[in-house]
Amino acid sequence: MVPPFADAVRAMEVGTFSQQPVQTRFGWHVILLEDESDQQAPAMEAVKDNLTTIVEQTKVQAYLDDLEARAYITR
């Protein structure tokens, strides 16, 4: 969660709405906290392959975007 949203949720009790709208980079939010649960982050080994794939795809896309930006195409 983005910090303003997370801060608002931490200050709330289960079953309540946020007292004021919360502004984030995604817009304005009225929050209803329905339930809480503690979840542990997954182990690095469990997500390593997915993270590697995401990084590789991001690098390839950045390379392709750069090539396209520098390309001079005529018809």
C-alpha cells in the first residue's frame, strides 16, 4: 500500500470507515476496514524466478523503446 493509505488503515479499527478521504497518487479514497490479518512475506526462493522474469522483461522493453525512439523509418 502507498504510505498515505497505509497510515490511514493503521489508524482505523475493524468495521469503521476512514474519518476523512485519503489522497494518494491514485486519487481520493474513503476506506472501509472490514478485517485484519497478519501475513508473512513469501520467502525469496519462492518469488525469485518471477522477479527475475519481471526484471528481464523490463530491461528488454526498455531496450526496444530506446531502439524505437532512435529509429528513423521512411515509407
